[in-house]
Amino acid sequence: MSKAHFGLIGLGVMGENLVLNAESKGFSSVVYNRTYSKTESFLKGRGLGRDISGAIDLQDFVNRLERPRRILMMIKAGSATDAVIDQISPFLEEGDLLIDGGNSEFRDTERRVKKLESQSFGYIGMGVSGGAKGALEGPSMMPGGTKASYEAIESLLKKMAAQVEDGPCVTYIGPGGSGHFVKTVHNGIEYGIEQILSEAYDLMRRIGGMTGSEMADVLGHWNKTEELSSYLVEITEICMRTKDTDGGDIIEKIMDKAGQKGTGLWTVLSALELGASVPTIYASLNGRVLSSLKEERLFAESILKGPSIKTFDIGDPSEGMIPLMDAVIVSTIVCYAQGMELMRIASNEYNYSLNMPSIAQIWKGGCIIRSRLLKRIQEAFSADPQLPNLVIDPWFADQVNKRLSNLANVVAGAAQAGVPVPCLSSSLDYINSYRTGRLPQNLVQAMRDCFGSHTYQRVDKEGVFHTDWID
Ligand code: 6PG
């Protein structure tokens, strides 16, 4: 029996779709799942008639693969990944390659790359984005590890990936855990844009009094613009338009408590550790945390009264609600800017040598945050790979300058009407802070020196100073 080109461990929906994708590109495959009944039902169902066989145990799985073996693990991040690595390692031979396609914490990947490479195996930590459909039809993939390990799977990944006008949505990200780090930041941006669009929905519903179909029409319009055309706007339109069995808007029946699997939290933790400013992403995470306090919120609603103002101008739906659209555009730009900035800082700190234009390029297709803006982001970082912040690139600065007053109007109106807009307001504050040459942190410095002699620098001369402040 000829040996298979590619092996997959973990027949969850992502695993199933990725192996079907690989097989459809000409890579005969073998699959293994902890429970064999799952393997059997896959082979009798979606895997039927495909060049895919099933293994009973890990030894059988490894034996069915050609060398050097290329094995993709699509299993739960954390201890389950370590357990599978420990179970399969005794059967592996020099040069065999394990690829972790789950949403692993990048430091775990860093540790695993070191361990596996020291045993003469290859190890790739690969972010995979695009959900179930992307996995089947072409995801965006962010592989990190040694260059040699990447090269061993490059041709496979390039065929499996989503394709955009300038190539496949996969590239070598960098050493160690860099692939999973970049995927984590991708998810942080994903959290931010999801929350920005949810705030826009809330304003359309509560201030505009609009129905699902009316909101869907506005989103459909936004999705045709260069600034907002994106997968997340596209699916927001679908969520707004979809009806429940009783004919009402399904969105209104969904419980307003958002869960999370960890990547948004890791983005914020990394940013805090690295001293990167990501307030829009943090606001989206905090939005999920507060949303989970459903019972407390319901109780507080009966005690804490909001302002009496009930409405303000968020725009005319027949014109695409320009003030609201501007607010969403600036906040979305700011969200990408914060993610890119975090990656730039992390790249220097962790010696990842991240290629920012390439990362923007592989996010243009397949992944959840794919959008037309990414072409502009790619161009901005191609023009200046060390661009300190996306918002000072000429095209993005022009967008911010044209639209900032509308973001301010929407945030001010929402504040007066008592509607929470944490991502929109964080984005506004971020821009206002970033564009202010003199911030009030001189007073922070003065206070620190006053109570703790922490010293300060001056704007008018070099050196380190202390004042004997009058008690
Ligand atoms: C993707 C997604 C995916 C992620 C989910 C859930 O790029 O395909 O980022 O990997 O796991 O979106 O994330 P949360 O449950 O944390 O929202």
C-alpha cells in the first residue's frame, strides 16, 4: 500500500475541512482521532470516495505516512496538545514534522519548537483563520518555526491556502512562536471589529429605531465601500437580515452574553507586557466581560438611571448613515493600527523579524478580518516597513482627518443618550492622545516627584531633575 502524503490528528470541524482541502489539492491523507468511531463516521460520510484512510492508533497513523512525515494537529490548545505530542513522539523519526494548527498560546509554541527541534523533529506553530468554510475552501495560514521546517510544507500550504491577486494567503511568519503570536493579534483585531460593528448595531437599533432589514441594507451599502468592504461587515449584514421561525429578527432572540476562548485576552496581556497601546482591542475584551454579567446588569438597570436624552443624529439610512459610517471607519482603522503596532513592537522584542506587508497580504483572503483596507495596509507598510503607526500613513491620515469629527459627534451623542460605545470612544481617545503633542503627563511626573522623588525630565533642558516641592 502506498504511503500517504499528509496526516491529520483531530477530526473536529476544522480538522475535517482541512484534510478534505489537502486531499482535494492532490495530497493523499491519513486521519487519526482519539475516538475511532468518529474516524469511521467521517470515512463513511464526508471522507467517502476520497484518497483518505483512517488509522486506529498513533503507531498505525505514523506507519501509513511517507517520510519525512507531515502531520497537522487540530486539537484543543493547551495540555491536550502536549499530551498528543508526548504520545506520538516515540513513533516519529528524524526530520518528521508536527504542525499545530490550533489557537495555541505563543509561549507554549515557543517551548514546543525548542523541545521538538532538539529531538531532530520539525515543529511548526501555525495560526489558521477562516472558520469552517475557510478551512475547506482556503484559509489564511500563519506558520512559525524554523525556516527549514516551513520549507518542508510550503508547497502543501500554498495549495491549501486562500488565493488573492498577489498570491496565496500563507507565508513564513518567523521563528519560534511567531505564527501563533500573529494569529493571536489577528484575533485581537477580530474582537475589536466585532465589537465596533456591535456598537453600530446598538446605535441603529436604539437611537435609529431600525429593524433588522433596515440595518442590513445600511450594512450592505457599507460593504460596497473601499473603507468597509470586509468579511465581518458582510456577515453582520447576514446576521441582521436573518429571520427566526416566527418571522422576527433572529438577532433579537440571541442572548447578549459573549464568550471567548482566550486569544483576545492574550493579545491584551501581550500588549500590556510589551508596553503597546491597544485600547480599542482592550475595550472589546472588556465589552465581552461586562456582557457576561447579564443578571447583574438587569438588576442595575432598575437602579441606575441614564440620561433623559433619547436621540441624536446618526445619519440618514438612505445615504448610508454617514456619521455612523465615519465612526465605524475610523475605529476600524484604529483597531488595525493597534494590532499592527503591537506586532511591530513584539517583532523587535522577540526577534521575530515580522514582515508587515506580507502579514497584511496573507490577511487579504481566507481569514476572518479580511477586508479591502488590508490592501492599503499592505501598501502603507511596503512604502515604510518601519512605519510607527498606520494612522500617520498619508492615505490613512487623510481618512482619519476627514472622519474624526463624525466619530466625535457619535461618541458625544451616545454619551449623552447613555448608550455604551466602548470601542468607538476608546478609538476616539486613542487618536486624540496620539495626535496631541503635549499631554498632561507632565503633572503625573510632577506628582511622582513630589511624593516619591522619582525625578523628571524637562522640556527646556537636558538632564534628570528633582524639585523640593513645598509641603
Ligand atoms: C479564525 C477565528 C477562530 C477563533 C474564533 C473564536 O480566525 O478563524 O479567529 O480561530 O477561534 O473566532 O474566537 P473566540 O471564541 O475567542 O471569539
